[in-house]
Amino acid sequence: MEPVSKKLKVEDYSSAFSPEPFTQKGSHDNEGTLNFEEEKLYVPQIFLCLASPVFEAMFRNPFREKKEKLVQMTGKSYEDFLDFLLCIHPRYQKAVNELNVLRIVPLADEYQVTAIVTKCKAVMKWMLSNAVKTAANVNYKEEQLQPLKKCFTVLHSAVSLDYTDISDLAVNYIAKFGYCLYNDIDYSENDEFRYPRFDQNINNVATYGNVHKECQTLFKSLPDDIRCKILSERLKKVNNNNFKP
């Protein structure tokens, strides 16, 4: 029993006094520095090499990164990359979920961390199916706008990363929503379409018209072939009388 007691004390001390991983210089041997303009992360090179073949190529081959032990993270978010590293970290294994998946998946894809890509894809598919289930259980058509927006957001991410399996799934789900939810109809002047879950906060009032405009913008900014797929799939569902939600 004594070793267990000692182990608990060590864990308690570690959680209470240890800084967040990778944020303190000199915490590990053979650190590589990830430079995000005004902020930096300090990560063991062996950790990066084991997690990512991209980093392995940087630090194992005669590139500038190997000599300087420094990687310029131009255009990347310090917070997003730290979250990404914590998902990989064997001690923390931060969960990939609806809140962080669309920030983490482009990093996991770029650095070829296949285990995290797999988790991200599973969460993206769940987001799509959950959005459709939510939309199918609302009382008014306009309440489907927020789930539809979520589907469009996942679709944009999937298209940018060339995840055709998720793109096809998103297209199929979006085609189940009414075209009026992302066309040029203007709901903004009609109080009937006020978005209910914000009504109690006078400083954060959103209308169905606002969400409709976001869905409209998301649809219009998709590549032409993807928009055609959505409309073609919708026509198939019209012919089959397969409108759900």
C-alpha cells in the first residue's frame, strides 16, 4: 500500500505545480522550438518525430530546421497548435470533440498524424448525423437553420482537405434540407423568424434571418461542383419523396 500512497502524492504535486506542457523552455531534452511570431512552444524533437513524418523529415534530414532546432509556424495559431499537441501527448490525450475538431483537423492532416485524422473524421461524421437528427425534431422549418449551418461548416472543412467520404456524406445530408433555407429569401425583417434561444439576452439578439444569411454565404462560397452535387442530390430526393428532415 505504501507505493500507492507515494504515487498519489507525486500525481497530486504534478497536477498542481507543473506548467502546461510545451510552454516552458528547457523542460525537456533536445527541444525543438515552434515559433508563432510573438509566442513559442518548446517540444522534444523525438516527440514530434514519433508523432509526425513531416516533423521527422525536418529534424532528421539536412534542412534548416535540423540545424537551428527552430520551426517557423507562419500563419498558424498558437492556441490551436497547443491543443493539437495535447491531443497527441500520451499523458493528456485531450479529446477531439465538436468544439475543437475543425481547428485540429487541418493540422493533423498537414502533419500526417493519422491517428488524430481518424478521430477527427469520426467526430465530423457524428456532427453531420447529429445535426440532421436535431433538424428532424424541431417544430418549425426555420429551426433547422442552425443544424444546416453546422453541416455547411463541416462540408467546407472536408472540401478544403479533400475528404471525399465526408464531403459526400455532408452533401447527402444538406440535400435533405429545404432549399429555401440557403437561397436568396430575406427573413431579416420578419419577427416571426426571430431566433428563440437568444431572445432573453437583449445584447445578443440573433434572428433566423442572420443564420439564413450565414447559410446562404456558406453555400455560395462552395466550389461550383459541390453546389451542383447538393442541388442534384436534392432533385433526386424530390423525385423519391425522401425529404428528411
